[in-house]
Amino acid sequence: MSTTPKPFFERVCFIGFGLLGSSLAQVMRRDGLCDHICVNARSQETLDKALELGLCDSTQLDPGQAVEGADLIMICSPLGSFGAVARAIGPHLKPGAIVSDVGSAKKCVYREIAPHLPDGVHLIPGHPVAGTENSGPESGFAELFMDRYCILTPDENTDPQALQQIQSLWQAAGMNVEIMNVDHHDQVLAITSHLPHLIAYSIVDTATQLGDEMQKEIFRYSASGFRDFTRIAASDPVMWRDIFLENRDAVLDILGRFDEDLTTLKRAVRQGDGETLHKVFTRTRAVRRGIIDANQHVPEDQKV
Amino acid sequence: MSTTPKPFFERVCFIGFGLLGSSLAQVMRRDGLCDHICVNARSQETLDKALELGLCDSTQLDPGQAVEGADLIMICSPLGSFGAVARAIGPHLKPGAIVSDVGSAKKCVYREIAPHLPDGVHLIPGHPVAGTENSGPESGFAELFMDRYCILTPDENTDPQALQQIQSLWQAAGMNVEIMNVDHHDQVLAITSHLPHLIAYSIVDTATQLGDEMQKEIFRYSASGFRDFTRIAASDPVMWRDIFLENRDAVLDILGRFDEDLTTLKRAVRQGDGETLHKVFTRTRAVRRGIIDANQHVPEDQKV
């Protein structure tokens, strides 16, 4: 565990309260990292659920009122809402407040949020790389972040003290915090996360269009490879729609490379070129070893 | 568990002895389903390992001599070897012997093996849909087949008694046996297994070509989707090369459909068409529920 002193915030406001927000709230409750948690969400149902779960002290449907007096505003809503959220909360932010987020693309945070923040408010874009295919406040759990990576993407104007605060917060949640250039973040995540999701969505969608009888059999024999894709393709539709729209350039770039590589394999299959297939399949096998080595510290139940 | 009487074979010969062969040998040893197991493989190393593991009574480098006197010949070598194996063993098969296999494509069994079998020898093509990314005789375990499906693809000339024997064998291993038309098998597996593997191989290969520095980061952040693909893309290269070559038509057909669907998603990303993305992602989420419902009997540790 980290030896960094634990951070403390008097008043925290969550904008959006799904898997990540509710999990972080659980960590803050558990470790006493704040005095008061206010939750803002678009539906009264989510607010009621947050209260019922004991994960907040107050709720507020209006984002502007929700952030009044908050030291930390953690935006956990889908990326597509960031512009509207920033416009709504901007005029209500307290001087010295820290605005952070958990979005899976980071360039758009500077584009959509930064212009609406008043002077003296600190923006720390963040991305805890953790998740399950479940969504909603009831799916959260404090251990979600344990031993995972959290990427922060400050720029040259970032306040070092605010950065330290957010770093300590995620360390308290058990994460390994990495600082990364914002463009580089969006490229790395396009290949490790966004492309795999787009591919998985696509292949599962192909299967859904083969008719009912075939689909029943696909379900039955899914253990042979298909099933791994269905877990990914069950991820939250709104969250993922927004990721693809907001990280469009990096996703299209890596998708172009993938297309080329798949075309090579397709041609090898069509031409009966076993040598090319064998060469590629041997190369990819080695990657598994690299992943296992890079994840030595991952807890037993999350091991690859 | 099944109430079918357990089958018994005096002499069993395995041609090829990797994950599936060694796992089945473990089942046969455990349940006393045969008197003698002879293993044939291409390398002396595999034969030595099979003996050392106590999984056979004799070994034989020559396939013709290996099948002498055997009641059951279980071909567990890669699909690409089937023609040569059949030519080698054909003249040595005992009348009444059953020849079966565990290959992932089944039309090629009729094409490659059937022509070389003498009259009075029974061919029962089979496909136990089970596996891990590990290969070799030391990776086998008797529980591999438990509660999984095994597909048998007899035709109108298949001997009912021989079919019953193989069915009982896989039931003894804990499998749910299904009878399927051979063409249909190859189509269903092309979508549930072969396409997912080709896609996974392709995406992991794309990642390997992005340079060392990027690759290190891909390993680090692989938990966000990529990692699921690396497990699949670590599957045995020779086995999978042969699957794609032997089930070429069905694979190319489903790959064509996948290409179309991916192009639709790519266009939606490029055009910022969030509505299409959301529609597809919502549809695919429902598939997960279908898979979970269809796998209610799957043991806890193998649950989706």
C-alpha cells in the first residue's frame, strides 16, 4: 500500500453516479476522506438509490446547486455530457475548488470543460483504468480500483498541489497513479480499450443478425471464444457511444491499422497461406507472456 | 451426471497427444474405460512425457503400428495432419474399429479421413468444445470436459452402435453430447470460435507492431479490454492455422459479414453518428443475458 498521506476534502460533489462514482464514494466513506458527499445525477431514481445505499449525505438534481461550496467536484457522467456539465457548474464553483473526472478519453476534457471554469479553479483530468460490465450506483464496490492503474493528464498550467491531492485520492483507493501526456493517453487507450470494445460490439452484433435458431446455438457454443467478446460488448452503451465520439481521431487511426492486419490474415486464409498464419499466431502468443509479466502485482482473482 | 452405461474399449490408440488427448486419457484412466492406451505422436519427447505422466501403457512413433489391434483410434493431432494420418493408419486398422477425432472443423474429416478407411471400420467425427490456451500433454486435466458440449457429426451411413459408443465416452467425461449436421457445425463454429480467434490474433498483432515503448504501455493498461483478446490469441499456432485452412469457406463467409458490420460502426464513428452506435451497443448488451441463460449449468468457476 501507498505511504502517501491520505487526502481530505470537506465537501465533495459527484456529477453522475454510476459504477466508478459510487465505487469512489465507497472508498471515501470507508477511509473518511471527506465530511460531506453531495450527489448530482440526471434522474431522481439514481439520487434516491445513492441515498438508500448510504453513499451520500445530500442529493441535488441541479448541477449548479450541487457544486456550491464543494472542494472537489468529480465528474463521473458520460463524456458526451461534459460540455453541458461544465457550462452548468462553472458559475457556481468555489475559488480553489478542484474539478476532476473519470472519463476514458482525456483530450476532450480540455476541450469541453476547461473553457467554462473560472480562474482559480483547478482542472485535473483523470482516468482510473478499472471497470466491470455492470453500471449504475448499486454496482459499485470499494475494491474496484485496487492495484489498477490511474492515469492523470495534467498540462503545463496544472496546479501542482491540486494534482497531488487527486493523486493521493486515487492512491488511497489502491491505484498506481501514472502521469501521461494527454494525446498519448488517448492513443494508448484507443488500442488497449477502445478498439477492443468496438471490435467486440461488432462481432457480437454480427451474431445477432444470423436469425433466432442460429443465435440459440451461438449461445450454446459460446465458450469456444465468442463468450469473451460478449462480456466486453455488454458494457454501458451511452458511456461507450461517447468514448467513440470523443476519441474519434485516435480510434479511427488504430482501426485503420487493424483493418490492414485483418486483411492480411483474410488473404492468407483465402490463399491457403499457412506460413503467414503460423507466423502471426506465433508472434501473438508471445504477447500473452508480456502481459502476464507486466501484471505480476495483480491480485489472484483478477489475474489474466 | 449421465445415467448411460459407461463404454469400454480393450485397446485405445491416441494419434497426437496434446491438451485434448491427454485430458481424455486422464478420464479413461480415472474411470477404467479401457485396458490399454497406446500413444502415437510425431516427437519422441511427447511420447516420453505421456509415459512419464502415467497416461499410457505403450508408445509408438509409427502411426500404422500404433493402431494395430486398437478398438478405438482417437485422432487428436492438428487438422492439417488428418490426410497423412488416415493414409498411414488405414491399412492397419482392425475390422470393427472406431476412428474418431477431436478437430474443430468437421467437413474436412469426411474429406481427408473417410476415403482411406477400409470397409468395416467406423468413422465418428467429433468435436469436444472445450479447451484452454495451454497445449501439450502436461496441460491436460480430466475435468476439462465437465459440463461442456461435445458435437458429433455422423452422416446417413454412420453405424448407430459405434455412434452410441463415442457418445457414451464423452458423456463419461461429463459432456453434453449433441448430434449436428456437418455443414451446420462448421458454420456455427466459424462464428462462435473461428472468427473470434482470427479477430483476436489480428488485434494483438496490430499491437505488436506499434514499437517497444508503446507495447510496454499496452501491456500495462491491458486490463481495459485488450487482455481478453490476448488469452485467445495465445492459442496453439499450428492447431489454429489448420482450423482456418480447413474451414476456409465458412470462415471467409462470416468474416465478410463481420467486415460489413465493422464498416457500419466505423462510418458511424467518423460521421459522429451517436444514434447508430447507441442502437448497436444496446442490442449487443442483450446477447450477454442470452449467454448467461444458456449456460446456467456451467460450473461456478467457469461462469461467464
